[in-house]
Amino acid sequence: MEQIKIVKIKDNLRDVVEDLVTEEVPLTLIVGGEEFITLLCSPQDLEDLCAGFLFTNGLLTPPQDVEKIVIDQERWTANITLREESKVKGLVFKRLYTSGCGRGALFYNVADVIYRSKNASVLKISVLKLKDLMLSFQKRSELYLKTGGVHSAGLAQDNIFVFREDIGRHNALDKVIGRGLQDGVDFSKTLMVTSGRISSEVIFKIQKCGIPMIISRSAPTDQAVKLAKDMGLTLVGFARGTRMNIYSGAERVT
């Protein structure tokens, strides 16, 4: 966070006050000595972001592909060393421009989309537990409470055990997934909690790592709902207080 002076107007009164704004940095991922992509992001948990981004975009498969991630906070670069440097260079992918903040790019392998299989997780969760998780989730977002300028995401079972924030909702998801990958989490036994809109690229991300359920206080898109149904995922939106809408996979919510 950074503290800056602003002019605040309220009821026709003008005042100069100090305000907190969230930080934004351009992080350039360097893979095999070559610049790969630059992500606009919050400057926290950057190793998690790199690991999650590379995995959920289909650029790397197991987390063991990454040997080392070194973050340079002076140049805002992430130097990523792979065990097999040819893996990224040999990939065949398409670039899909996303609906995220700014003109984002999602890399994916066409086979991941065409040959997607249904999620077979037997995870079940009660409505009461979902409400408790959402309430806990909303209370944990310190950056949002102070600045109003970030999205949040969390990985949960009985409680939220991974929580990350970022200026981008996709980045927040990637940070959570990246942390889970590095910790060896069994994603089939977890659910994703997010503050942002659920779009098709969000569904691709959770399907990629086998998370069977996603819940948000915001809305899904029609493509997100169609994909969730095709993939056997549970999608819950507008989770606010005692209300929520289940768009697919209602059998997992008891």
C-alpha cells in the first residue's frame, strides 16, 4: 500500500487528506533466459503467482517442472529455471484475450479444451458451511478493507487454508493455486472462494487443477455456467449472507 494526498469532496466540502492506494507492478517472467510475458499484479506472493500462472495456462504440467523462481524486486522480474528448458519453447498454444481487467492473455493447449473430462470429485458441503466460509473470507481481506482496490481468492476445506489478494482476479486465483501446487495439496478435496466475477477463463483455471467447486459473491457469465456443467463442476454465485445461487453441480451442496 502507498499513502498519497488526495482532494476529498463530501457534501460540497473540499478537504486535502491522506489516503491508501494499492500497489501495482509489472512483473516480467523470464523463462530459460528469455522474456516470456509481463503480468500487471500486486507485489506480494509473486512466486505463487508464477507457479500458478504457468500451470493454469497449460504451459507446465506438474509443479516439479519448475526448479527455481527468483524474484528481483528492483527490476520486477521473475527468473524461472525449469528442469527441462525445452518444455515452454516446444509448446503449441493459442492466445485467448480475456475479459479480465485490461487486455489479458490466457494461454491454453487446445487439447485441454476439446478433451476435457468431467470432475469426479465426491466432495460435498453444507449450505451452512458455505455461508460460514464466505463470511470468514470477506473478513480476511485486509488490503481490500484498507484500499478497496484488490480481489481475493481462497482455497478451503473445513476452513480457508490458503488466502491471497491481487489487483487482478485471475492473479489472485493463480496465487492460490500456485501455493497449493507447491504445498502438494489434493485439489479434488478443496473448493475455491473468490471475490470476482466467474468467467469462462476462471472455470478453465479451476478445472485444470481438479478443483470441483467455486463460490463467489459475484455473478457468473453464461459461458462459465455452460462450461461448469460440461466439466461436472459446482458453480455458486451471489453468495451473500443467507442467499446464494447454484448454477451447476447442486448435488454437492447439501
